[in-house]
Amino acid sequence: METVNFENVFEAKLAKNDFIEPKDWMPENYRKHLIRQISQHAHSEIVGMLPEGNWISRAPSLRAKLVLLAKVQDEGGHGLYLYTAAESLGTSRDEMLDALLTGKAKYSSIFNYPTLSWADVGAIGWLVDGAAIMNQVMLQRSSYGPYSRAMVRICKEESFHQRQGYEIMTHLAFGTPAQKEMAQDALNRWWYPTLMMFGPPDRESPNSENALKWRIKRETNDELRQRFVNQTVIQAEYLGIEIPDKNLKWNEARKAYDFSEPDWSEFKNVIKGNGPCNKERLLARNKAHHEGEWVREAAAAYGKKLQENKIAA
Amino acid sequence: MTLNESLFKYSLRLGDTSLILAQRLSEWTGHGPFLEEDLALTNITLDLFGRAKSLLEYAGKVEGKGRTEDQLAFFRTDREFFNALITEQANGDYAKTIIRQACIDCFDLLFYSELAKSKDNTLAGIAQKSVKEITYHKRHSFSWVIRFGNGTDESKQRLKKGFEEIWEYTGELFEMNAVDEVLIKEGIAVDLSTLKTNWTKEISELLQSAHLTMPEGTYMHTGSRKGLHGEQLGLILAEMQSLPRMHPEAKW
Amino acid sequence: MSDSQGPLWEVFVQKKSGQPFVHCGNLHAYDKEMALQNARDLYTRRGEGMALWVVPSDAIVSSSPEDMGSFFEPANDKIFRHPTFYQIPDGVGHM
């Protein structure tokens, strides 16, 4: 009987830029890496609903309220698409939520910073979503089919998120002096945490090598970070607000901006759980989960009764 | 009361009711019982904010003093708000939120189906769009009421408690005053007394399928038609209006 | 796998009347009506569809990767199934 060398098939697919599908054979490390990456990504979307959600009740116009609600809702949807992509690898949403709620799982450290003013909602859309999109556009071409498909959908939906953020920033930057100050303050506080979103510098990134080989990631942290800075400078200039970096300068030889690295010790601290809002975010997620428990139980009990024909549907 | 004044107040009443309910429901976004339901309820919230926006925009036009929907939403005091009292009640647990929603959806579908025939083209247009939305809202809330009533003992108890808490605010939905009188004559407003029989029938059938009974108490709170509210509305507005009021000259 | 989030469903959306239903993703729901409503709320927020199917994921039967050769390769040499295999004389019009 002919034996198939699964590993060769897998490698051949990667080499051909083919996609790996849930039932295909895959190396255990590939599966583990993906589950970790996709579930972290999903958690980030879910926790990411909270900082912006903080302003839903106070959005300053009805239009702004509609836009913000739709955006926060989209983030929930994106979390959902990603959870189901991870589930196709053999984990369950329960397991992933459990890891999030007990603090075992990581999520993007950016969401552990507080939203102190309305301008922060703008800055998150402009900077944080801008950075996220850069990553997500790359991930549309990742090798795992369900992840790639989720990303295509997410990118399509996300396209309005960054624009709405920048629109808020323009209203503020060209508004009253107090509004402009709000915008500058938000940029000051969100700039470096946004740069951290791309992950540690390549020289210290332990997971990058396999991820690149497996096409789970297609560009390095530093490449993406540089691209983000290059694209953002002109947008800040238009707004007439200043990126808080004295070393920011165009480098003609590199055809790119030189810029200061974020404070990586702060990054590590936030990841360890010491960011300004780590505890609040987890508390909020836990509260919603526990208060929703009886709802889920009721729905499950009702679903079971329907299946057993104990209730006329 | 002049026709114009009545139309202004009528639009405010409808707009405020949608707005305050949406503001309450939006507290659930990001905190729902599970992800799918979080998104589902937010869709309903979005429809309600959208309706509020259209109605307040129209109120501003009718008033003719150049006030926009945002000026009406963010720069009036609680005594100038005419939202039904039921909408400002705290969300409570998910059962209370759902049963309140079911009562309102049931009323709204009957109401807006009639308003869709209004001689006022703008109100009729808004109502026609709303009927489609509310048909779905009602399907959502009714199906959850049935789930809770037939789910677990806990869900049934919570549903019962939630219903008892909101019941005494349902009577006000059918109250009419001089505003209605003026507008009904013109074929603009809906005669709310014609809706009550159907509403009571539908709600009691719904309760039946959830193994609950109509409460015995008949006392009903009143006040919102005159701009008299509970303490909660002041707090809702304090939060909702804080930013525009802090920067009254700003545009957002 | 026990999951307090309810069973998994597959969602198919028909974009326009007459077009095929296309798989667009998954969701969790505890009963059929909820699955249908959730599909509407999740996958048609931007006017993506005119009709929906929801199917319990465990009702899907799928081919496995090992089947690939035996299932699909035999079709590759049946070129006579394609119209371009045949020569039609000029002047007989469209066929």
C-alpha cells in the first residue's frame, strides 16, 4: 500500500501558495501556533469593544453614536469570525473564553490603555485600526484557509473604521482650541502604544521565524511598523498635530522615516498585566460572561426541549 | 394648541421614546450574554437611534427655529423630554430588557403600522421604514420571551420578575392628550385607544406561551406626556449630553 | 465537545435572487430560529444577502484530503465533457 508522506504534501502546498484546510494534515506546531494567534486576535477584538464602548453613552452627536455603535458591533463580529476560524482547528469557544477570562490568554496590549476623552475614540480608529488593518491585510494571504477567509471579510468591513476615526480627528483638529488640544493629547498618549501593536522588534521576536515559514505571517514586525509610520506622518501633518517624537525625520537614503522605538519595558509590563486597565477589562468581560450564564443555560435548555419535541415549535 | 405646536410635540414624543430606549439598550453593547446576541441586540439599538434621529430632525423642522436633531437631543432638560417612562427604566437583567422590549415592540408594530397611513408624509415615511425594522425586533424579543418562559426555572422566574417590574409602565403608552386630539382630527396621529385591545391580546398570548399570566395590578404610572419623569432620566441625560454641553460651540 | 455557547452552524447567503447560496461563515446558536436570526444579524449587516440557509455544522459531510486523488483526478482526462473538445464546421451558426 502506498503511504502518503503528509509532511511533504503540507510543505508542497505551502510552496505552491495553496491553502491549508481544517481537515488537511498539518504539523502539530503549526496547529498550535495558529490556535494561539487566531484566538489572541479574537480576544483582542472582543476586549477591544470595551475602550470604545466606554464612549457609546457619551458620543456627542446622534450620527457619531450610530457610527460608534456600528463599529463596536463590527469588532464583536470580527471576534466571532475569528473564534470560529480557531474552532476549526479543534479548540472550542468555551476553552478560548476560559483562557481569556482567567487571564491565561493574551490579547493586544493596546486595549489596556484607557479612553479618557472623545478624541481617544478618534485616535483609536485612526491609529489603532490603521495599525491593525496593516496587519490584517497581510493576513488575508495567510496559509490557513479559514483564517484567510475571515481576514478577507474583516478587512472589507474594517475599511470604514479607520476613516471614521480620522474623520473624528479632523473635526477636532479644525474645531475649537479645546477640541484641538483634545486631539493632540490623544495622539500623545496613543502613538507609542500603537507602535507597540506590531510586536517586539524583529531582533527579539521568537515566534516570527516559523510564522513566516508557514505563511501565517508574511511580513516582519519591524517592516509593518515602518510602513505604518511612513503612512501616518502625512496624516498627522494634515491635522496640524504633532507626533510626540523628536527623532522623527525623513531619511532620504532609506526612503523612510527614522523614528524612536517605543519603551519596550512598558510593553512588557502591560503584557504582564500591569497596564492601566488590564484588571478592569478582564473584570468587565468576566462580569458579562457570568451574568449571561443563566441566559445561555436557558437557551440551551429550550433548544434541548425543542429537539426532544417537548415544546410545540 | 396649534397644529404646528402639536406636530412638534408629537414628533418629540416619538423621537424621545426611540432615543431613550436606544440609549438604554446601548448599555448592553459589548456586555451581552453571548457574542451572537450582543450583535443582535445592537442591530436593534442601531435601528432605534436611526429612527430617533429622523424623528428629531423632523421635530426641528416643524418647530422652525433652526434646531437640529442634535440640539434637540443634547440641549434639552429632562422636563422637556417626552419619552415614555417605560424606556428610561433600568435595563435590569436580560429577562427584564427582553420583556420590556417585547412590550414596546408589540406596541410599536401596531402603532407604526397605523402611523404609516398618516396624512403627514414625513411621519408616514418614517413609519413605513420602521414597520419593517420593528417586525424583526418583535420576532427577536418574542422568541426570547418564549425561550425564557420555557427554558429553566431561573429564566422563568427572572422573566416573571422583569415583567412585574415594567408592567406598571405599559399603560402610559396608550395615553393621549391635547396633542393627539389636534392631530387625530387632521388624520396625522394614531388614535391610541384603538390599539389597546390588540396589544393586550398579543401580550397575553405571548405570556401564555411563556407560562406566565397577566398581572393583577392595574395601577399605571403616568407623567411623561407632561415631561414628568423618574429620577433616572436626569442621570441618563447628564451622561448622554455631557460632551456637547461642555463644549456648546463645538462641532463633532 | 461540550460547549456552553451552543452548537455550531454553517451559514449560506444568497446574494441575489437566482444566484447560488454561498457559504459565508459560522455561528453559535441554541435553536433553529436563533440560528436564522443570528445569521441575519451577523452576516447581512451590509446588505449582503436576500436569503439565508443555516445548517447544523455536524450535518455537513465533507470529503477528506486523502480522497483528493480518487475523487477529483479521474475527471481531469474526461476532456470530451467540455464543449471545446469538439470541432464544428464554419457556417453552421452558433451551437
